[in-house]
Amino acid sequence: MKTLTQAETIEKLAEANNTSKAEAANTWKGFIAFLKGQLDEGNNIRLGELGVLTKKIRPAGVARVPGTGETVEVPARYTYKLKKRPQDM
């Protein structure tokens, strides 16, 4: 299994829709901007059979620098999470 890069995703999107890579790139960037905007407003996004995309806060914590062993404070931050849809049994 391979993880597609953004460039590969745009190329496949262009091929699937018989459009240029530039048009596909604009569509992709617009879609990502739309998703981020909706998540920033507090909305969750249902992505069909994939699941629900949400914005979660990752709490502050302490991490360790592997090279020195020094501990550092890590601030709280937001992250995106895709909660998979339960498979039909």
C-alpha cells in the first residue's frame, strides 16, 4: 500500500475528470480550504462512506528531546481527526 502525495492526488484527479492538472490543483486547493474553513467554524464534515472529519484539541504536555534527554513543554494545539465510519456487518 502506498500513500499518495498531493501532486499524485492532483494528477489522478485530473485524469479521472478529464481536466488539466492546473484545474485539478485549483479544485483540490479550494476543497481543502473549504474543509479547513468549516472545521475552524466548529462544523464536523461527513465524508460519505469514509467517516466524519472533526477538529480536536491536543492537550498541552511534556516531551523529551531524544539527543539530550531534556524535557520541554509542548503547548496545546488543534489537530484534525477522521473518525472512520463503522463497517456494515
